[in-house]
Amino acid sequence: MTRRLPTAPPPSAALVTGASSGIGAEIATALADRGHEVVLVARRRDRLEALAGRLSRPGIRVHALPCDLTDEAARRELPDAVAGLGLEVSILCNGAGAGIAGDFTTAPVERQVDVVRLDLEAAVDLCGRFVPGMVHRRSGAVLNVCSLLSIVPMPRMATYAASKAALLSFTEALHAEPRPHGVAVTALCPGTVPTEFMDLAGLGAAVQRMPAWALEDARRVAERGLDALARNRRVAVSSALYGAAVLSLRSLPHALWLRALRSGSPFPDGWADVPADAGSRALARSSWGS
Ligand SMILES: NC(=O)c1ccc[n+]([C@@H]2O[C@H](COP(=O)([O-])OP(=O)(O)OC[C@H]3O[C@@H](n4cnc5c(N)ncnc54)[C@H](OP(=O)(O)O)[C@@H]3O)[C@@H](O)[C@H]2O)c1
């Protein structure tokens, strides 16, 4: 049976970032299926509006709020935009994310900093804007989408792994704070999910070479994350396989991990396929807001 998330009565809603594709879109879909009103946030307005149209049904309204989350001023406007819809955020899912694969020095520094802004700063910022209201209402839930790479440093994805590591640390600490006030906080750590993320990071070909059993389904990842949030778990993974991977990586000294990577990368051929503009395309979509 699906557990209920700790939410205030209407007019409360779930705000999901990264809702225009992949895991974020599946989280939004699962929340609407569980009866929550949902606010969809990402840059691509057309995608958000199409999803809102598909998910809206009698008694469930789904709204599109396009926003570039690397833009601090745009993030600052989100609470007022949500209030303008007559809603309070009682569930926050920070799903937006992007990565740059390839040596750190090969991508422009502005792109590397944008990864930190999107994957870490935006999630912390939105927690800062919406969690105090949840604490005040003594009810709420936060799902931050981290990564298996939150646990170990990752050469050739250094900025992404560092941002996700900080997000995991932040989320685990936050889990302990508003708990007495009825607010659940969970870090979801997906492993490898074949979404646009992989193509945009330049890892699409590498993912195609991975065995099917190693790939996770985005909807299943979303459902497992929401189930874990309903139970107020600190960290969630989508399967026993990835649970074992998290446990082993957590106990592995970084020196041993980095040495192991030198003798065999998880993407041995894939790294060679990384185009020069990998990651830049994910972070510099021209179509946002159109
Ligand atoms: N796929 C995996 O294997 C994997 C593994 C571990 C963790 N994750 C994490 O899971 C989360 C979802 O990724 P995904 O795999 O579902 O990838 P995805 O399909 O590429 O989704 C990424 C989402 O982030 C949004 N986004 C990107 N830049 C943005 C910006 N500047 N402002 C607002 N929204 C922005 C994108 O929408 P727009 O382009 O429309 O803005 C999109 O909705 C990410 O945090 C990722 O790091 C993924």
C-alpha cells in the first residue's frame, strides 16, 4: 500500500524541479497519481505545459512554472509565483540537475560553476525558501535527488560528484533538524538511469553498452524515492543492488576507489566518446521559457 506523505491540507502542493524530463517528470507523475496538486519547475515551458495537461484531472491541478534555477533572482521569485497560484508548498522535490563529463580543465569554468549552482546551490536555496513554512505548519516533506556519485569523488565528473556529495551531506544533516516538527527529509541516490542527463553529459553511448540489469527505470526510482520519503528515510536507493553499492562505496577508502578507477573506469570506452561540448548543452539550453 502507498504511504501518505506528511502534507498540510489544501491549498498545499508539491513543487518538483527538473520536471520537464527524466526522474523529475516521473516524480511529478507519481505525486499526481497519489492525489497531490503539483507545481512543475524547469526551463522548457512547452514540456512543462504538456506534462501539466496530461497530469491534470478532476480534483488534481498541475501547474507549469518555467524557471532557470541557476539564476538566483529567478529562484527568489518562485515563492511569490506559487503563492500567486493560491498554493503553499508542502512537498519539495529538488530533481533538477546536470553534469559535465570530461577532464575538469576542458570545460569552461562558467559551465563548471553552473553545475554547482544547479545541483547544489538551487536545492539549498529552495529548501531555505520553503522548509521554514513547513516547520511553521508542522507538516511537510523534502526529497533531494542526489546520486551514487554523492558518495565517492569522480575524476572526469569532478564538479558534478562534488556538488552531489555536498547535497547528500546537507540533506542528511537537514533530515535530523525539522524531524520534531513533522517534516520528512530524504536523499534519493540513483545509480544509472537512461535519461536525457546521460546524453547531455556525453555518456549516452557508454550507457547503451551497460547491461540491462545495471540500468534503473526512472519511474521506479521516483516511486522508491517517494515511498522512502513517506517513511522519512534518510537515504533512499531504488534497488537492493544499488543499496549494496551505496554501502560498499561508503566503506571504501577514497584512495582505494581512485586507484581502482585508474585501472578500470566504469565507462571504459564511453569516456572517449565525450564530445567537447558535453555538459554545456545541458546547462545552456536555448529553448527554456520558449
Ligand atoms: N540519470 C541518472 O543516471 C542519474 C543518476 C544519479 C542522479 N541523477 C540525478 O537525477 C536528477 C534528474 O536527472 P535525470 O536523469 O532525470 O536527467 P534529465 O532527464 O536530464 O532531467 C534534468 C532536469 O533538470 C532540468 N534542468 C536542467 N538545467 C536546469 C536549469 N538551469 N534550471 C531549471 N531546470 C533545469 C531539466 O529541464 P530543462 O532542460 O527543461 O530546464 C530537466 O527537467 C538530477 O539531479 C541528476 O543529477 C541522475
